[in-house]
Amino acid sequence: MPGAYTVSERWSARKRGGGSNTGATVEYIITETTVGTPSADDDEVIAALVDASPATWGEALIPRVSYDVEQIADRIWVGTVNYGYNKKDVGDIEYNFDTGGGSQKITQTISPLSVTKYGTNAPDFKGAINADGNSVNGVDIIVPVYSFSETRIVDNDDVGAAFKSALFGLTGKTNNASWHGFSAGEVLFMGASGSRHGKRGDWEINFKFGASPNKTNITIGTISGISKKGWEYLWVLYEKSTDQNCLIQIPKAVYVHQVYESGNFTALGLGA
């Protein structure tokens, strides 16, 4: 049967810090009042300390981050409660992003980007880049890729086999509906990594994403009305032509491939 305890703050044992060390340490005297054999259950003493001490301290509402007890007599313990901001709580979120973009080789100037020709009777390659009459060699450019990650503290009870399986199943997939302000097809889930804090602690999970914009009404050469979602792959089929009294390569057809499956990102537990 659980024991009964009284908990009172220990006189002259309160400490308070400010600035970059904002926090407080408060000590309590815990006395067992149960008649009979003294209790040896420290978990009961800790529970009594938590029940009697405030969850936050002072007007700044500094959160309680840790506590411990030390037995100093037959039925007496000293309890210490620490308040501060160094603990990561369930639901806390950290964001990181990078707009550095990615490198991509392109073979075609896409309207409305311009091509300026110099030289007498310069052939019109219809936007083909580095064409030599036999092939289109293209050029490497930086394309917009928005890389971002979210790190969340997740309760251990919410990180079971089903949740881990959902993360695994969505890795390498794009969003099948609007998500976090992005249109369907613009976000690629690049995987998650997690670590658990202690034997009974919560999980810190980092979710990694890349975003690339959808495009519509693309014109390539004389081919117009092309649409491409952010992570689809577009390539151009060229044909040889002598319409301009020389052998040139011009766009004949455009292909847009879906190379990533899509999935429901709400299963990530990050909201809509």
C-alpha cells in the first residue's frame, strides 16, 4: 500500500539564475508519515515530490526539467527540483532549410528564356543548347531545389512499428496533395532519422525533404502547353533538319516522366 508523505520547501536552499543561465533549483524535505514499517520505495517519494512541486517556476514560468531525491534518515529525504530550458519537450520543433539548389544538365532553353544569335545566317536551333548538327550536348545549370528538415520530439508511445513502417513506406515519394504550403508533386520525402533519449525517454526525429516547383505552359521549340510537376523528369527528343540549308538538331517531341511514386504525407505526423 502506498505510503503518505509531507513535502515542504527546505529553508535557505533555493537558487535562481538569470541571463543565459536562466533557471532555478529548489530543495524540499520529504517526510513519510505512514505509521508502521518505513517505505523503501523511492518511486513513491519521487511521485510525492513531483505532485508537491510546481510544474513551472516564477513569473517567467520556467519549466521543470529534472528532479531527484536523496534519503538522509529513516523516513526523511531531500528532494531537488531543477527548472530551466535545456530540456526538449514532446512537440518541440526545430526547422532547417537550404535554398542552394541542385545541379542539372539541360539540353534546351525553355520559353520565356531568350536566345540571342550572332553571326550571318546563324541557324535557329529552336532553343537546343550546344547543338553541333549530330547531337545536343547541353549545359549544367543550377536549378531551384529547396531543401528543408524538421526535427521533432515525439513521445515514445507514438513511435511504434506502424509509425516506423509509414516513414519507410513514404521515403522517396512525393506529396499526393497540398502539404505545408506546397502543391501536390512539389515535395519529395527524403527519409527520416531518429534517436531515443535514454531508456525511458522520448524520440528526436529528423525529417528531410526537398522541394521543386511545378511548372505549366512550358514551351520548348515549337511545342507548347507542356506541364511538369516538380520531381517529374522532362527530356526532349531531337530530329535532324536541313530546313535552314545546314544540318541542325531541333526539338521533335517532349516527354515528361513520373519517376517517383506519390503518397499521403499526413502519415508523417507533421500536420497538413
